[in-house]
Amino acid sequence: MNVAVSTAAPTPVEMVDPLCLDNQLCFALYAASHAIKKAYRPLLDELGLTYPQYLILMVLWTENALKVSDIGQRLHLDSGTLTPVLKRLETTGLVKRARRLQDEREVEISLTPEGQALRARALGVRRDVVSLLKMSEAQIASLRNELNSLIATLNVES
């Protein structure tokens, strides 16, 4: 019996095991997210912040006095996830929560003077993380744009 054996090298697609962990985009994103949060942790500890608190403050430093739902939309988080973090930020004196006059069902979050002042110190956090990344601003922008496209695509699908 004559069996033909291909001597051609397998194509890259044939060599990819679809269930190999190293071939998973989801795992690369998960590991990168974990690594970036780990890099931020000691820098944020100096400010007395957790990573979720830092994200909320960045939203408020851009646009102060937002509804909880607006912050949640910006961070892709629901109010049940945000509320305990916002309460902790209020306890530390960085934000204040108040019912909106227009609609008492809505809670508005705004920065206190202490929360506003923390922005100047937080600028060093970004600078230090950029240094750790060893990437140019252009490379960071390119990666961020690709990830934002991925997020937009997945959010349309869900």
C-alpha cells in the first residue's frame, strides 16, 4: 500500500491549537489586565486609592457632577458594582453623593475640594505607569484604539 505523506510544512493556521491557552486572546487580555492593575497598586496605595476608585475619579476629573448611571456607562459597570466603591470614596472625603433635585431617584456624584486636589498627585501615577510599559505614547494610543474597537464590537454583539 502506497500512502502519500505530505512533506510540506504545516501552515500557521494548522499549527494553532484552538484550545491552547497561549493562543487565546481572552487569556492575553485577562493576564494583561491583571499585570497592569498590579503595576498600578503600589502607586495608588500612595494616594490611598484602589484601582476602581481611581477609575471613578478619572471620570469625575474629566466631567464633574455625574449621575451614578453616567459613571457606570463610562466605566462599563452597573450601579450595584459602583455603589459600594462610591460610598467608600465618600467616606474618605473625595466625593459627595446627593439626590438630584430634578429626579430624586437619581444620585449625583461630585468631587469635593480634596477629590479635585488629588488630581495633581495622580498625574504622577500615569507618568510612572507609562515608564513601566516601555511604550511610546503613539504605541499606547494605537493599542488603546484597538482595544476600544474590540470593546465596541463586543458590546454591539451583546
